[in-house]
Amino acid sequence: MTISTPGRAMLVARRPGAFPTIGEALLEASDGAVITIDGGEYAETVEVTGRRVTLAAAKGTSVVIDGRGADRPVLRSTGGALVLRGIEVLADTSSAVVADDTELVMDRCTVSGGRGPAVMLRGTVAFTVTGCVISSAEQGITVDGAPGRIEDTTVEGVTGDGITIGSGADPVVRNCTVTGCGLRGFYVYQYARPVIEGCAISNAGHEGIAVAHHSAPVLKRCTVDEVGGSGIAFGPGCGGSVTACRVENTAEPGIAIAESATATVTAADPAGRGTSGDLELDDMLGELDAMIGLPEVKEEVRALVDELQVNEWRRRAGLPIGAAAHHLVFAGAPGTGKTTVARIYGKLLKALGILPRGQFCEVSRRDLVGQYIGHTAEKTATVFEKAKGGVLFIDEAYTLSRLAGSGGDFGQEAIDTLVPLMEEHRDEVAVIVAGYTGEMVDFLAANPGLASRFGKTIEFEDYSPGELLSIFGRMVSAGDYELDPDAAPVLTEHFRLVSGDVNFGNARDARRLFEGARKAQAQRLRLLGRMPTVEELRALHVADVEVATTR
């Protein structure tokens, strides 16, 4: 190894006159030294503090720094700058590379093994990692607050998360491959703001890209394939954007966005010819496809969209089209996604240019029925007027019919008021009525003209135990919890047993069970008598789930 120092050159190699170790050579190196290392294996650990040093493998050679068995990082730098070029680092009981407030450059390096992050980058000083391979570690690369770039780098075969970005960090991660991770491909948390562009994530045990704790990444042209969780998942309070990303062969939904998250999703248009309406339509269809289960419902909605799209094209071409009503009947048990699909349907109609606003107005019997003769017609007409331009969704609509109420019930007046309004304003509003399949048959018979106002009845089947397990898993991820894998069979068996119950609530039951498991975890942690660790706060045990299933 040759060291560039003022007026002096040094060598570390297995030959006379050379320094035998990197550590001994560093003792003689001045600030700014460029150290070229002869090929070979060096069984040692290296620590640099407050200096600027370059360690580079000699051209055409293989340099391995083997720190396995040591109880400290193989390469550690605090302050200053450290450049690593073409170096292979082996670790097992500690991290391979740790940079604290260091201007770190890693170029064409290979890192294998390590407990905790194989590469840890902390502080506020910029770093650069290019052309590296990180493998067979507990975690891949962790960025804690530091800015910088990770480019053309592969993280593979790690038992935990591939690339973790937290504490407000805003690095650019470009054209990287993350594959074979036991947990998540990317984990973005604690107000992080990275740009992740052109990356390929595959074969992760959980989500491809998970976003939590008010983070807001910018995701561009990424692909996520063959992961155990959702392809991309935004937790509560998170923002950011997803642009031209492809998600395939993942758990449903492919892209999961918590209710309080503000992330936006824009579809890809490779030829650059899409209009904003086309992109919005793709977004909404993607949101529909991302829902768990409901294959027949998705097929029915897509068929409706196809028909409406062709009608719109015919209208633009000056060709005749048949009269089309956009009113639908959604029949099925509670908790099967009827409300969510209705919301998406309104957005689809807006994207197609059929409805001007696409807003969603959800009402029930109490919003339509008054307390005296004439009051119901007034309330119903007011609600209908408010819904113009979008969707009027009437949940449990069967409660309006005389068969569901008493003899002089004013619900019938609401139905009789709706029937002519639905015909007169069929191009201005989409009315969707929802309820149990049997009861909706009675509802449609409540007025001679009511059934003919609806173009189609879409049946929502109960979720299977496997689908409910996926829904439960989505809730776990959205809440930033980790579920013990051994809890899966407990949950599946519970859902199998309760699915035949007359009061079975499908996804609502999954939500109640999740909340019950959270409460059980809280009670368990409270008994520890100390502040739980982050891992303990995130962990849902089998026992927590078992407690929830017995309540």
C-alpha cells in the first residue's frame, strides 16, 4: 500500500520494507492521504477520526478487509472524510461501515455480513455510495439524517430492511436494486424526504416501500414485484408522491394509502401522450385494483367503464349512443367494500368527463326521512340537489321501503321522490343504493318505476379468511406495527369460525380485531414497569391476537 504524504510514500503489503497492516500505515498518514492497497486479505478493523483519507484497492487487485469476530465496526469514521474505492468488507458481529458526520464516498465496494446495518450513515454531512453491493447482512443501508446519494447499488439477501431512511434525511436513491429482504425493501420514516427514482424492489417479506411517521418521499419510475405486503404503503400523516411506478405480484392493495395520508399517485404514460383525464382514470382503476379481493366487482366496474368510455368516444365522433343511466345497486353484507367502490366509481365518472365534480355524498334513512307529511320530500330533494355532479350513496336503502318499516312510514315518500329525480337528472348524478341482497329485492319492489332506474346490480361477496388476513395485515402496516408470523394461522382460523355468523361484519370485524389486539398489546406493555423499546412498541404478539379473538 502506497501512501501519498508530503515528501514520503509508504507501502502496506507482504513484502520487505512495507507496513504489514492498514492500521500501522494510517498512523503515519497525513491529512489528505491517498492510500493504495495491494491485493490481499487484511484481518483488522480501521478507525479514522477527524481526518481526510482515501483507501483504494490497487488496480486489478482484490482487497478484503476482514473484521469478522470483532466487537466493533470494521471501518469507522468520525468527522473528516473517508473515501473507499474497490474495497471488500467482511463483518459478522457488528456493522461493516459506520460514518458519523463524515463525508463518506464508497465507490464499487462490496460489503458482506454484519449485525445491525451493514452500512450506517449518520449526521448532517453529505455522502455518496455508487456501484456497491451489500449482501448477507441483518440490515442493508441505514441513513439517519444525512443527505447524499445512493446510485447503481444493490442490496440483497438481508434478513431485515434493505434501505432505511429516517430522521429527516433527504438523500437521492437512484437506479438501485433491492431484493431478497426479510422485511421491507425500503423503510422511510421519521419525517424523511428522500427521492427514490428508477429503483427495482423485489422478493421482500413485507412491503416493497413502506412510509411512516410523517415522511414524504418522492417515488419515480420504480418497480415493485413479488413482495409479501403491499407494493407501496403510506402510513397515517404521510405525504409525498408516486409517479410512473409499476407494482405487480404483491399483497393487496398494491398501493396502500392511509386515510390521513396526503400522498398522490400519478400513472405512467410511456409515450407521453396521456391527458390529465386519462391519467386520472388510470389512477382510479389502479386504486380499484389495489383493493383486497372482490374480483367479480372489479370486473363489473371495469366493464361499466369500458362501455362508458366507448360511448364518450362515439359522442365525440358524432355517432349515436343509447341513453345510459349511471345508477347502480350494490348488494351484499356489511364490510365488503361497497362504500369504497362507490367513491372510486364517482371519481371514474369524473375522469371520463361524465360527471363534472365526482363528489361523494353518503346518506342514510335519517338524512332523507322527515317527521311529517311533506317534510320527507323536501329533505330528499335537498340532498339530491347537493349530490348533483357526483355520487349519491344511500346506505341500507332497504330501510326506506314500507316492507322494512311500519304501515305509515315516511320512507316510502323518500323513494317516491327519488324515482322521478333519478330519471330527470340521470346525466347529472349517479345514485347508488346499498344493502343486504335479500332486503334490496324488497326495496326495488317498493315503487313500480324504481327497479328500471338502475342499470345494474353488483353483488359484493363476503371476504374469505385469507382475504381478511390480508386486510388485517394492511391495518398492521398502516399503523406501523409488526405482526408475529405465528399469528397468521390464529387469525385465519378465527375468521373461518366467525364468517358464518349472522352478524359477521367482514372488514369491520377485521378492524375490531386489530383494535382489540392493539389494546391487548398496550395492557401487556404497561405491565413491563419500564419504557418499552421501539421494537416492543411495534410488535404485536400471538398472545395479543388471541386475547382479541376472545373478547
